[in-house]
Amino acid sequence: MTTSHDYLNHHRAAHGPTHAPGSLRCPECGEPARTMPPRDWPLDGFAPRPATSHHDGTPLCPVPGPNGSQPSDPIGAPARLTTRAAGDS
């Protein structure tokens, strides 16, 4: 007999962990991330500014990339915009 617990374990194994909206995190340090570019980007003119940053406005922690060190990609699910927030942008 399959229980709901078995289903959840199979779903997570097949599709990876699920994250609540607004739970973006830096995969390197685990700190919360946001869907805003970093305030300061020392590579302006050389590399595009990343779309995400730590909550304090710094780039996400660096990881090795094809052209050297680059900010990591966040893990989790971005917050959903409310109707009001979507209209404000």
C-alpha cells in the first residue's frame, strides 16, 4: 500500500526539493537571496550584472564558471508578485 508519505518521498526524489515561494537562497552560504541585481558590480563592462543578490545587496557567493569565478545561481523558488506589486513595476 502506498501512503502519502511514500508519494512525497518519490516526488522529491524525482523532482528535487520543493521550496516555498520567497525562499531563494545562495547555494554556497545558505543566506537568503533576492531577485534584484547586486548594488555594486565590479565587473561592469566585462560581465553582465547578475539578476540575483544576497539580501544585503552583495553578489551571491562565487563558484567556478567557464570563464573563471562567477556568482552562483540561487536555489529555491522566487516570491510571487502580488497583483499590487506587479502593477507597481
